[in-house]
Amino acid sequence: MPSDLDHVRLEEDREDAPFLAEQTPQSRPDPTVAREKLRMRLMITLFTIILFVETGASMTSGPMTRIYESIACRHFYQAYNASMIDNSGQVPEKWCKGKEVQGEVAIVKGYGELFDALASIVLAVPYCLLADRYGRKPTICLSIPGFVLNIAICGVILWFSDIFPLRAVWLSSLAWLLGGGVVVAAAIIWTMMADVTTETQRAAIFFRFGVAVMSSEVLSSALSSWLMTMDPWIPMILGWVIVIVGILLSITLPETMHAFPSQELKQSHGLSNLSLDTEGPDQSRFSRPLEKTASDTFRSRVSSMLSKYSFVTAKKPVMLLLSAFLVYRLSRGTAWFLIQYVSVRYGWTIAQANLLVSLKATLMVLLFLSILPAASWYLIHRRGTDSRQKDLILTKCSILSLMVGTLGIGLSPHVSVLIFCMVIQTLGAGFVYTTRSLITTMIHRDQTARLYTIIEIIQALGSILASGAMTAVFQWGINLGGFWTGLAWILASSLFGVIAIFIWAVKPPPVAKLPDDIDEET
């Protein structure tokens, strides 16, 4: 007679027997542990990418301005007074502060920002749809060749400036056809964070990223200024290498689109709602009327896609805050010319003016690490303010600091007054983060990533407007000279005033206490 053990062996030897034994509840992996591991890995990788890219970009800002200036200066004196060119083929920096040279530098920088933003805004939606269809990681990896090609084109044109005109650097914007540029990369990064975080976690992550960005500028700007005293090409090339290393790290990112199939995290997927194919594979072929034309199908798909963004116009506070993002980016166009402005108005070298960027970054780190957390704690625990009102109060304080500080920078008769006004302006540096946190609480969780994509597109649109408007105003101020050199900052201050009107018109709804948020707010 076969024993019970023989029956078990016969069952195991069957061809249709399962390859792996059925897991018991005790042997199954804990989904919470897996979720936290993936979230930790993602955040570490994203922070590393941000640190490398922002550090490299900060290192190249000052050197690029100086290289633009030296090329424009040499071309100008070659045409009008070749005797000013020394044996090395360069013109001493002190002779390059005239309005003709500085006007050309402003045009090259301003319209360069215009073409970069224009390319990104046109490509944002197609690449975000790719992120929905094929995943976040493959899409952000597509940006790698774009960044490399952008740097290569810019480097070749600047190095061979005797062959190529300076304005040829605008061709580097064509590289963003590969990957969509900074706008697409930023939108995907925000979406990946939304994939693996809850609403309350997300607000804290914004500030941590703010600290990471500002911290990267502290040492990089100081190091860049020191290296510029030897040769501006040294920090320029070093910064480019750091940027490339940072963007290459995106290869190591985990995929987050379908990382967590639970209902909570399904709601965090925003780009998954952007899919053009809203029907199932079988329904799309057999459930449509036969008389439906291709144009009708296209219109219905476009209408279906646009309807997913109707939440933007459904709420007045959301519209006001999105408008604030647009005007904010327009008014922040003066930041592109700060180094050039200090150099022209106060007679500083580009390397010396670049040190102010390091000072400003240091103040921002102090703001994010101590002042903003202390203010948040006071409003919540001492004043009993709810989270939305707290964000609104901080946003109002931030925009007032930006308005007053920016006006002071434009009117400062001496560099010491300018530094004091920079401190005031820096106190408003949390505006973008508090506003983003505030507007996020006004929508449903499944709309978060769509909202982030809209914000990035709006900010790119603001950059397009700023590149033309602020470049023209800055040139106008240089031509007028004296008091009017800071005209662009006076205009920016008035734009911050417009934002203040928008912010004061916002009336956020009361906080709804959700069961999963009660523990996180305590």
C-alpha cells in the first residue's frame, strides 16, 4: 500500500504541479517594507541627480557670462579699435562694460533662455504622454543625449568663436528635441515623487529639494568664482562634466509608474490619466459606431484628454495660483542678469559678482533649514493655524519680501545696500514651494501629476515671455545708465505686486480631516 509520503511525492512529480510552493501569509514579503525601500532608493537617487545637475549648472553660470562677454568684447573691438586687443587675443575685462558689449551679452543670454523654454514647452505634452505609455524611467533617460548634445553644441561654438558668431549658441536649443529638455525632466521628477508619496509627505519633500538645490549653489558658486580668476573655461568644463554625470544617474532610477498597485498609490499616478487610448484594446475596435470617421475619433480623443484638465478652470483659487506661477517666472527673469548687473553698475569683475550668488544660496539654505520650519511650527502649534492657512500666510510673507527686496536691488546706490536688499529678497525664496504645496491641497490626489505638468509648462511660458521682455528692459536700462540701470528690477518688483493681489484674492477651503492624514499632522 502506498504511504502518505508516496502520495505527496506523486503529487509533486505531476507535470502540471506548480513550480513554486504556495506562499503562506507569513512567507509573503511585506508590501509596506517594499514600498519604503523603493521610496528610499528613489529619493536618494533623485537627490543625487538634483545635487549634481544643480551644482554643475551653478558652476557654469558665471563663467558662461564672462565667456560671452569676452567674445562679444573682442568682436566689438576688432571692428572699431583693434589696438585694445592684447597679445593673447583678448580684451581686458574692465574695457568690456560698455553698453554695446553688455547689450549683446544680454541679447544672447535672454534669447537663449527664450529658445530653450520654447523648445521645452512645445515638447512637454508629447514626452509626458510617452511617460504614461512607456514609463517614467525610459522617458527621463531619453533626455540624456539631449543634455550631452546641448553642451557639445554650446562648447564647440564658444571654443571656435573666431569661426562661429556668438549668437550661434542659440542652436543648442535644438538638442532639446531629444528628451524635451529641463521642463520635461522636472515634470517627470515631480511625478515620480508623487507616485511614491502621500500628500503630507510631499510637502516636506518640496522643502528638502529646495535645501538640496540651494546647498549645491553655496560651494559651487564660490569654487567657480575662484577658478574663474585662472581661466573661466576651467569651471565651465568642470560644471558641464558634473551635469552629465548627474543626468547619467537617471539610468539607475527605479520605475515608479506601476510600482504600487494599491488603491492609495494608484491615485497618486497623475500622468497615467493622460493616456490618449482611454478604451480597452477590444472595445476600441468593436464598440465604436461604424459611421464614425477618423476625424471624429481624433476629436473625441482630444476632447477626452482635455477634459482631464478641466479641474484647473473649475476652481478660482487654482486659477489664481497658477497665474501667480506665470507672473512669478516672468518677474524672476531678472535673475539671469544679476551677475552682469552687479558687474556693470558697481564696477565689479564677473568673478567677484558671482560670489554674490554663493552668498544668496547660503541665505536660502538658512531660510529653508531654520526660518521656514520655525515659522511653520509657530503658526501651527502656537497660533493653531491649519495647514492650508499656514501655507497661505507663508506665501503672502514671501511675496512681500520678494517685492520689497527686488525693488531695493533696482534702486541700490551702493553694493552694501544691494546686499541688504538681497537678504530681504531671499526671505521670499520659499514662495514657489509654499505655493506649490498650497495649490496641491486644493485638488484631488489623482490630479497631482497633471497639475505639476501644467505648472512646469506655465513656468516655461513665463520664461519665454521674460526672455524677451526682461532682456529688452535690461538693455534699455543699460543704455539709459545711472539710476535707470536697475530698471528691470523695478519692473520685476511691480510684477511681484501683481502676484500679491492674486495671493490676497485666494480663499482656500477648510482642511478636510482624512483618516490617513490625522496621524501625519500630529
